[in-house]
Amino acid sequence: MIKKKLDIIKYVKYAVTGLLTGTANGLFGSGGGTIAVPAMVLLLDMEEHKAHATAISIILPLTLVSAFFYVTDGYTDWHLTLMVTLGGMAGGYIGARLLNICPANILRKVFAVFMVVAAVRMLLP
């Protein structure tokens, strides 16, 4: 009985994390990782490296769904998409390699600084 209750709580945490991550990704065009990573680490007790890597896997299908609506509504600049995608692919490779060598405590601090800088930039005119 207790195990079933714990399983239900675990699945509710999964569902809430997914719902919030998907909503942020769809609403802002990205940003799901800023919700997914802390949620997986703090709510789901996932190891830092695994949370970052899992967030990338989670965001791909969410982004495909969001992209479908952005494209069909005509919001996509295809030239910019191509140019940024090429750089993004190189950056994704570099980031994935760095994740393998970066200690968890450093990774957490770098991620926190990134989130704070992004928040301050969004608040300033």
C-alpha cells in the first residue's frame, strides 16, 4: 500500500515536471531545460549530469511539437534557422563533450550563473 502511494507520488512529480517543461518550451520557444534540470535534480533526486543529459532528450520531442505550430503559423525565419542551427550543432557537440568532464558541483554553479544572467537580461530594458 505504501509502495503504491509512493509510486503515485513519483508519477505525479513526473507529470508535473513534464507539464511545466512543455509549457515553458511552447510558450517561450525554449527554456524547458531551465525547468526540467532543477526539477529532476531537486524533485526527482536525479544526479546532475544525468539530469542535464536527460533534459536534452526530453526537449527534442517538445521542441518538435512547438516548432510545428510556429512553422504552420508562419513565425519561422528559415535563413536564420539554418545559420543558427549550424552553430548550434557545433555548440551542442562541444557542450556534450564538456558535460563529460565537468564535475557536478561546477556544472551546477555554471548553470545557476547562466540562469541568473538570463533572468537579469530579460528584466533590463
